[in-house]
Amino acid sequence: MDRVLIIDDNQSVHDALSLLFELNDIETASALTAQEGLDCIRSERFGAVIQDMNFTEDTTSGREGIELFHEIRDIDPDLPIILLTAWTNLETAVSLVRHGASDYLSKPWDDDKLIASVQNLLEMRSLQLQARDGANRKRRCRDVLGGVNLCGTVVESESMCHSVELAVNVARADVPVLITGPNGSGKEQIAKIIQANSQRSDQPFVCVNMGAIPEELMEAELFGAEVGAYTGLTKRRVGRFEAAHGGTLFLDEIGNLSLEGQAKLLRVLQTGQFEPLGSHQTKTVDVRIISATNANLKSEISAKRFREDLYYRINVIEIELQGLANRRDDIEPLAKLFLSVDKLPNNVSRALNSYHWPGNVRELQNCCQRASILSAGRELSVEDFGLPASDIQLTEDISEADIRKALTQANGTVAKAARSLGLSRQSLYRRMEKFGMKV
């Protein structure tokens, strides 16, 4: 996708440009005729096109070059095009820039200028395609999620769209599901979505944190206990399996369960039967199992800390959740939800989006609760959230002059200019677009 297509009827031009780009780690493809170039563009994606304006049949007017330019634009309106021109049709090239050409260079070209231009165009093209593909996937995801019970879940990022779409699809199949991801990323929320959109939606949804149960109480917690089963028990205890009968049992942090506990759990999952502690009566339950963990269970299996047979019993379908740092489109909508506001101050929005959120959604929620209390009705400030100042960007509004200066000092390299301004490339592109600036 980052390849540059060279369309020129002069083989020596192809050779020179291919060598130049190869020295700068840029891949190329070649077309010696306009038709060959159009066929290439129809068959695959390119990061940019360099096209000649003067072909053998039309050496002076550039008419064929003009027609080629417009045909490329018809095929892919966003594909960056750099025009190679002779002095005789420089005016034509300038006119085509007004119609969307990215740049023009006179023959013989300046190597440094050409490389700088192409590198920036490839960066821009990559971001455009990512945004376009992401928007298409999100649109398709939202079409799938229309009318679906999301249990109040914020679904804005492409990653979360994918996870929720998978959860909704698997909800219809009554099979065990394993949800993986870092602490605080929303694994229980995904489990609730599965339950809410399943045939068991009107039945119990029972959660149990496997890592929080003392080993000596594990059997009683999961399977229940009869009076007198252990000291101090004066009332029959209903276990989580029995409580979840007909519905869903969510086993959170299953990776923390001991090997002995795993063996007992495996038996119930295989047979659907168990005996409460202190009883000889076998009970049978119909329960769907959804498990969750932040551990790498395959590594735990290799280390002999997790049973392989249990792993395959709970993992018919796996849903992996990304941390909030990889779902940045979710950050601001989640903050608005937790704060019950429609808009965030610009500096707050920038700070929240620049922070890496090691505690994920849970940390964001806690910070928003803190900010809501401390702001006490006044406008929110960055300080209200209690984020480490060293870990957030407090970039003030940047002017067009600041951007032009940074680009000049970076010799036109957008990534370098963005770093000098304390911005991401995407943020710099958005500001350039705001000021009507071209790369």
C-alpha cells in the first residue's frame, strides 16, 4: 500500500526514480503507458503516483497527461498524484494542482524535494486510508449493532466495534466464551452484552471473582453448602452454579484459580452436575459459562499452572479486548458518560487523550468521579482528574505560523514537525486541514 506507481514512457526515468526511491526505502511499481498505469491503479492500492505529462504520442501539449490525471482521479479521488513536467506545460501542471494534484516537479527534478514530498504524501495517504477503512468498519459494525442491547457500553473505537460485534454474534450460540484483556478494560461489560443478547437474557446473570475466593471456601462459593458443612454455617448456602441455573455464570479472573479448584470446576463443566458441600445429593444445572482473565493462559499451561483440558473447555470462542490506550476513540465518549456532560473543555480533552491509561476504563471512571467532586459545579480543569503532569500533553493552541515554522525546520517532514510541536501526526494533519494548509 505504501508503494509508489511511476507512469512514464521513458525507461531511463523509471530506472532513475526506482533507484532514488530504493535508496530511501520506498517501494515502486512501473508503468510505461497511460493505459498500463490505469490498469495498475484499478487492480491494487498505491500510496502515491508519479506521472509524466509528456508521452511519446503527445510531446508538447500534455494533453494525454491531462487525460491520464483526470482518469486517475475518477478511479481514486484521494490518491496523491505528483506531476513530472517539462517547462512547456508548467502552466498546465499548476492548473491541475488546483484540480487536486498534490505537487508538480520540473524535469530534471530535485531529488531531496521529491523524496520529501513523496514521504509526506505517503504518510497522509496512510492516515486517510486508515480513517476510511476504520469508518467503513465502524459503519458496518453499527449496522450490525442496530437494535442490539449494548448494556450502556460505549462503542466508538474500531477495536471496540470489533469486540462487541463478535460478542453479539456469539451470543446467539450457546457455547462457552473466554474474554481476555488487561484489568479494567471492560471484560464484564462484554459478558453482560453476550447475556443480554442471548436466549438466556431473561434468566440470571451471576458474577464471581475467582481470584477473590479463599481456597477453603471455593467449593461452598461455587457449589453451595448444607447446614453444618463447616463451623458456623447455620443456614443452607446456595452456590453460584445453582443461582445461575438457566442463565449465565461469569467466572472473572479464572486464571487465579488453584489447580485443585480447576479440577473441581472442570468436572462440573463436563457433566453439568455437582454435590453441595456436606450433601450426597447430586444437582444438575443448565448454565452458560463465560470466563475472563488478564493472564496469558497458554503461558500458564506451559508453566503447569493451568489445566489444558479446562482451557479448551472454557475457550470455544475467545474475545480479546484492547486496553484503553489502543482504543483512544472511546476515551472522550466514556469521560462524557461518566461526567454526565455533553462537552469537555479543549485542554481537558487533550490531556485525557494523551494519557496512557494503565488502569484502562476503570481508571478513567475513577478519575472522572474525582473530577466531578472537585470541580463542584465550576468548569472542569485538568488538575481535577489527578493525572500525573509528566504523563500528559498540555499543548496549547498552535497557530498556522507555528506549524509553518516547524515544517520548515523539519525540511517538510510531517512526523518530525509533529514531534517538535508535541503533537501526533494525526493531530498535526487536523490542524493543517483547519488552516487550509497543504503538505
